[in-house]
Amino acid sequence: MGSYLARRLVYLVAQVLLVATVVFLLLRLVPGDPARTIVGETATEEQVATMRHKLGIDQPIVGQYVGWLSAAARGDLGTSIVNGAPIGEQVGQRLGNTLELVIISVVLALMLGLPLGILAAMRANRPTDFALSSLAMLGLSLPNFVVGSLGLLIFALGLRWLPQHQFVAFGADPAQHLQLLVLPVVTLAASTGAVVMRMTRAAMLDVLRQDYLRTARAKGLGDQAVLVRHALRNAITPVVSIVGLELAALLGGTVIVETIFGWPGLSSLLLAGVRARDYPTVQAVVLVIAVLTILINLVVDLLYGWLDPRIRYA
């Protein structure tokens, strides 16, 4: 395990470098001059040149890359060219909001998807299975912006059960913050929970057909022991894989939900940076999301060995 972990950490560094390089080069291929965009079309060439020097984009591309990468390695993600604020502070604040939203959504999705998937598998091809499968298909079919908009219209604007105000930090008003968290969490958990339920059902159906479960029952084990100790333990591995993928996708894919509910996260920061052609902000956000995604994949791989003793790491 130790050698495997060491190799994966080396791969992690290589993957981060590759992602950072690709993002850096792709942003430089985008048509247009960010300096001209900032100072305006009516600016003189001298003003544009001054802004290009301030942004550091008048240097050779290799020098730009080495300077940015070395600063990022020291934890310096640069300064926003829009508001002049340190990007590290903005990313830190937004990252906490995103992690809060994503983690709670995934936990809720697991709390709903796992038991419903198990129930559907245990009642395969019966009315319960058809009802739960139809519910899961509905969750997969409805886009997040539809679920979020309907939730906002019904529960915030219509029934007024939940507030419709803009974001409030937990430290400023914990009760208000938790109320604001309900609708975006449910919106994200609806589709993620449907994916978890479908995967759990498929994995459980495959495991329930195995001979060792019939052997366990023949030895006198009760249905609950067979289900938890044998069936679920062996069916959980693909579920962990899909949860890891969903978690990684949500880190940078919550822009619609953040926009609908005014939730300041990484996705909305990334979108704002793209619109403003704020190179340093876009690079920093993508780099952070890439590192987190790679770390999630590493954790998922390590969980495989813990959940399934048959998996060994050389």
C-alpha cells in the first residue's frame, strides 16, 4: 500500500502539472486582447501597453508560465485583474461555500439513493421496483435549472416556507444560512440521488444472483445479515466509484444552481472570470478544481481496497 500511495502521489503531481499547462495554453489561445478589454476600445496604445505590462502578458509565454507556476507552488494564486483582490482569498471563501453545498448534497443523495436502490433490488420487477425506478428516471430527466426554479417558485415565492434572500454567511446568521441551503441542496441531491439509486439497484441485482449468498442463507444466516454483511459490502464498490465521479463533477458544475439561488461558489467565480477575461482567476479556479478532483479519485481508489479485500495494491 505504501509504494502504491507513493506512486499515486507522483502521478498526482504530474497530472496537476499537465492540467495547469493545458489551461495556461488554452487561455492564451482565446482570441482578443485582455488588456484592451480592460482599458476599453477607446484607450490609446500606450495605455494598452501599460496594462499589458501590468498583467505580465508582454513577457514571453515561457516566462509567463514559469512565473505563474512557481508562484502557484508557493500558494500565491495571483491578483484579480478586475478588482485587484488576492485570488487566493476569493478562492478560499468560495471553496468553503462550494464544499458545504456539494458535500451536504452528496450525503443527502446517499441517504436517499442507497436504501431506495436496495429496496428496488429486493423487490425487482414488482410494483415497488417500477415506482422507484420511475422516480429515479424523473430525477435524471429533470435538469437542475428546472428543479431549482420550481423549488424557488413553489416553496420560496409561493408558499413562503423558505427565504428567497441572497446569500447569508453561517457566522452572520446560522438559521438563515441553513434555510437558504435547503433548496440548492435538494436541487443537487435530486439528480445525484437518482444516479446513486440506479447504480445501487444494478449492483445489488448482480450480487443477489451470486452463489455465495445462497450458501450464506443455507448456513442459517438471516436475511438482514446476508444483505448487510455480504450483498451490500460487495455491491458498494461501483456505488463508491459513481459517487466519486458525481462529487468531482459537482465541484465545478454547480454554476446553474449557484446562479439561481445566489450562492457564491467556485463555479460562479469561474464564470465571472471567463466573462471578464480574468486570466489569473480562471487559471487559479481551474487549478484548484483539478487538484480536488485528482484527490477525490485517489481517495476512491484507496476506498476500493478497504471495502473489497480482494483488491490488492502492488
